[in-house]
Amino acid sequence: MTWHTEELVGFDLETTGTEPREARIVTAAVVRTGPGGVLDRRVWLADPGIRIPEQAAAIHGITTERATAEGRPAPEVADEVAAALCGHWARGVPVVAYNAPFDLTLLGAELARHGLPSLADRLDGAAPGPVIDPLTVDRAVDRYRRGKRTLEAAAAEYGVALADAHDATADAEAAVAVARALATRHGAVAAITATELHERQIRWYAAWAKDFESFLRRKGDASAVVDATWPFHEPADARA
């Protein structure tokens, strides 16, 4: 038995924007899966407390009017999502999130915004994990593959069905399926423990960020800075 044939938890957020320290949660999904499929789904719709930009609503389908009418208060949603994730980590179950620094940084910012305990606080000071980010792993093990690295592209590459992209539940389930398929294809990924994979992703992400920053500077953006921390980006004031 290896990590990819055991229980995994998928996690995804749909949000008001693309800056994780500023955007707010609109929908969230935490999906517990086994090798045979989904074991349990928890889904949230939040009232983010701000208007949802039209561009964001066009992607995930949730308007400000619907979120206000049907969504639960943002602090309650953030608190329950954090509690769900930490409950799984406390059991030793890996959490899979595609482009984990976005979702986890955003969740951390929401907790801080509402004066709620951080993920680490809920784990008695331990770093949250293990986290498995199929995007970070895929970039490392198939570095020179051409094309996009979106979840939709990864699903197509690894033969995973994704019929409703940008739905939090569908994306969470697809991220897990991609992680399992990726490990099946790349034996070296399957051969290590989830904890070891977490540690390697820290290094892999830092190497990718350095390369991407260099690329942007060669293309003319002399001040480009790419945050190299994973699975959480540093607070903005830490980078100042």
C-alpha cells in the first residue's frame, strides 16, 4: 500500500478573486475519498461580505445576489472548513489541493481576517500537512511537457474526467484523481510517503519559482518577484 492507494481528502475553494491574501471564499469543498471513490462530501456556500466581481461570477457561477441570499456568514464557513481540514490532518490523512498555495493562503487569510485560530493553532502548533499539490508534483516530474498546467489540462493529460470545472466539489474530486493517476504513472512519486512528498514539494516549488522569476525578468519585468514558499505563501508584510 502506498499513499495514492489509501484515503485522500480533496480541497478546493472558489473565490471572489485571484489574489489569495485579499480574495474571499465563495464556495468550498472538502471531499474524503478512498481508492474506490468518494466516501464523504462537505460543501459550503458563503456570503463573502463583499461584492463578487462579474469576472469571478462568470467563472464559478455564483453571483453576489445568490451568495447574499443563500450563503452562510463567511466566518462560520472559514471556521468549519479549517476544522474539517485539521481533523483530517490530525488523523494523518493527506489533503490534496491543486495549486495549494492559493487555496491554503486564502483560507489562512480568511481565518486571520475574522480573528479565528490559524490552521497551525488548531494543530497545536504543528505545520499543517501532509499536503499534496498535483500541480507542483507534475511540474517537477514532467518538467518539459508543453502546454497549460491548469487543472483541466492536467485532468486531460492523466485521463481524469472533469465535467464541471470551477465547481469546488468537482475540482476537489478531480485534484485527488489527478494525484492518484500521477503517482500511478510516476513510480518514484508513489514510492515515497506522503510526508516525504510534502517535503520534496517545498523544494520543487522553490526551484520552480526561482526559474519562473528569472524567466519574467528576462522578458523585461526587472522587478518580478515570485513567492517561493509552499504550501502557504508568506504574508505580504513578510515580503516587504
